[in-house]
Amino acid sequence: MGNGVCVGMLSTGGTAFDGPLYQYSEAPGATHSVVLRITQGFSPVGEWGPQLLACDVTAVVDWRNLDTGQTGTVTQFIPAGQRSTPAIVLAETGPGRVSLTVRTDRPSLPASTEVVVP
């Protein structure tokens, strides 16, 4: 949900790593973290077609390190028109098994997964 009433969709992919990441990466110097790449909506006819199911929204990533008990929340505003590059969200979780939940700051259906951060 975004400006008023808007049915939207976020697509998320990510990488868990031990690092440190090199200077030209999404998070230079980061260690034992998860980098998420979040995009809005989709285009049924490809990159140059109309984008459907996109709203101005803030993505919220809640995480919990199941081995250490450490928790955190990271947010990133993602405008509906952002198509060419994904929004980058860095969750500095530390090493271990990590539970991640992606949701929005509006009414939404959250998605959860568990990863191992080396």
C-alpha cells in the first residue's frame, strides 16, 4: 500500500556474506551482513513496458540473529518510478542463522526467510 490506496508488489533478492566487501560494492567494507536488492512491481512485457503494481512505499526489513539474539530493523524508501536499479538495503546481522522479514510501512503481507551469514 502506498499513497492512499495502492496495491503494490515488492520483489527481493539478497546475498549473505562474510566480507569485507570491496570498495565498489553496494556496502564497501561491510562484514557478516546481508545485502538485499528490492524492486517495485513488474512489467508483463519486459523492461521497457508499463510497470504494474508499484507504489511509493518504505520497505522495512526486520532481522533477528537466531544464534546471538541480536535484532534490528532497516528501512528504505522506494519510489514507484524506480525501475532501472533496485533499492539496496544492508542488514548488519553478524555471523549465524538469521531470520529476515520484509514488509512495508503500510498495511501489507510480510514475507519471511531464514539465511546463514558466514
